[in-house]
Amino acid sequence: MPKLIRVTTVPIALKYLLAGQMRYMKENGYDVIMVSADGEGREDLEKQEGCEHHIIPMTRTISPFADLRSLWKMYKFLKKEKPDIVHSHTPKAGLIAMVASKWAGVKIRIHTVAGLRFMTSKGLTRKLLMRMEKITAHHATHIWPNSFSLLNYIKDTRLLPVKKMEVIGFGSSNGINLSRFSPENLEPVRVQTIKKDLNYDPQHIYMLCVGRIVKDKGIKELVHTFARLYKSNNRLRLILVGSYEDHLDPIGEETKEILTTHPGIIMTGWRNDVEYFMHISFALIHPSYREGFPNVLLQAGAMYCPVICSRIEGNVDIVDDKETGLLFEAQNEESLYQVLRNALTIPDDLNKYAIGLRRKIEEKFDQKILHGKIKDKYSEIITTYQSHTRNRKTTIFL
């Protein structure tokens, strides 16, 4: 039985970004171990996936001394476990896991690139983040960008070695669980409870944004644009489902002031039942500056919630402008304003786009299909490696 170790920086990435994938691999012949730092969600993770979880401290920030300690602990762990495959996800986990696994002699080292942090950074931070990506790629044997637009960006910038790169299926790190994200599977009582919590009024128009409340998610542009639209239509409401991460990428004080005082903005904090909010919303607005392949767009599309998002890598793999959603220019308040103002006048068109997006998701991004493609790729890589090993031994013998 091949041993597979999946590594992310924090446990919630395993629990939510890769939900169900480790269990699937275990049920299909792999001995799976999950690795991350300790943190929120860890207690439920092993039960959810049915796989062992091992803690190795890692931080999401640039912290050289802590990273060296993490590297040493990862190296010792991998030397002990002797896995056939180490597959990392998230930037810091990729750096630690790929370097440690090469030093430990792991032959198959896969890193999924799910976005590039340096794309919105400047100066020394940008250079450091780019260097981290290059080190990770140098030590990996396979690099899997999770969207074709991200792959093309990497090729155009010559950031990483092209020969190592491949997109699995049509993209995405985990696909979408259509048995969960479907309107017919919602619990009616829970729908009513959430409406009550929101003081839901059918006369209002609810716009939704799901994600971390940070600068890179375009929260400033969204909040300012919403406040502008609200002046001419006080029936508008903006629901923000997510939490602050001020220690990583804080929003400005002016934006935070609007968030906490505006009468049309509803903040729910982080929630794991986003499908219910999508069900009652006029549209999902996703103004992010950078993405790899955003799960939230798949979730909204699966729920027939119209999607309006920034024209960036990852988003454009999912949304075709005026076919399966609407696009606007990233970091551009005027572009966002014009698109949202127009969207409010064409609800029938938005619903047609939403139906088209659901169809596209069913055809290309069903989680069951993607899990199978990842498993098949693992098997292919293992078979290729074993074949090369046998050929080398034969050549040496001859």
C-alpha cells in the first residue's frame, strides 16, 4: 500500500480546502497521513477524513528561525515514515515539505500552487516570496498549478520550470461536493433560522461576499462601491461572511469604520454554512486581487447564485463574462461600480448566467471526478518511477 503524506500549513486547509480528498485516497488503496501545525479544526479533522494527523509547527508569516525548526522536524518525521509521495498545499507548507522531503530521500514530491502571494506584494517582501516559490519548485518533482490561467501566468513570467508543471483535469485543488452544494439539499428549517438571524426582508436585495476580510480580497473596493450604490438604493444589503486577518493583510481603518457603522452592511463572522447565504442572495461578489482557483465561485455556482468577480487568474477559469457570470477589473472601484449598477437592472440575465455556470461545474468540476483524476495521476507517477528504477538497475547489471 503506497504511503501518501498530505501537508498544509494549518489544519483548516486540510479540513475545508481539501475536504474529503484524504478519505477518498485512503478508501482507494493509500496509507494517508495528514500533516499541519496545530490549530482550529484539528480535533474534527481526523474524524472527518478517517486518517492520522501529525502536528509539525509552521507559521504563515516569514519567520526564518521558526521555519528552520519546522524544516528539521519535518525532515525527521519523513525519514521515519518513508512515504512514497509527499504532496503539499499552501505556500509555507510547500517550502517546508518539499525541501525536507528531498533531503529525506522521498522520490515523489508534489506541490500544488493555489495562488501566488507575491502577485500583490512589493519590494523586499515580493522578492522573498518569489524566492520561496522557486526554492519550493526546485525541490519538488511535480508542480500542479490549480488553474490553467495560473499556469499560463507562471509560464509567461518564467517563474517556475515548465517541464515540472501540470494542471489536473480542468483545474481546482478539490473540486466541488455537489451532494452538499445543491439547493435541494438545504434544510428548510435552517434556511428560516438564517433569515431570522439576518432580519431578512424580501424587499431587500442581498449581495454576498465570502472570504477573509483582508486587503487582497478587494474588501476596500467592495465596501466603498457598496456605500456608493446604497445612496441611491437603500434596499441594498451587503452580507460579509468571513473574519479579519489583521496580522497578515489588514484592511485600512477607513474601510473598517465603514464595515462597522454602515446600516446596509451585515457581518456574520466566519461560517461553515455558506451555501445557505448563497441560496438567499441576489449575487456573490468576489473582488479578490489574486487567486489560484477560488472554491467560493464553485460553491456559489453550484448553488445557482449569480457570480460577479474580478478578472484575474483563477476566476476567469470559472466565469466567462456575460455567459456564466460577470467580470470587472480588479482593484478598480469604478469598474466594479459600473458592473454592479448594471447587474441590478438585469436579474433575468444573471439567473441565466447562473444556470450556465451550474452546468459547467457539473461537467468539469465535480469533486468525485477530480478525486479520481488525482488518484490516477498518483498511480501513473508511481508506475513511471518504479519503471525507471527497474530500468536503471537493469542497465547497471548489464
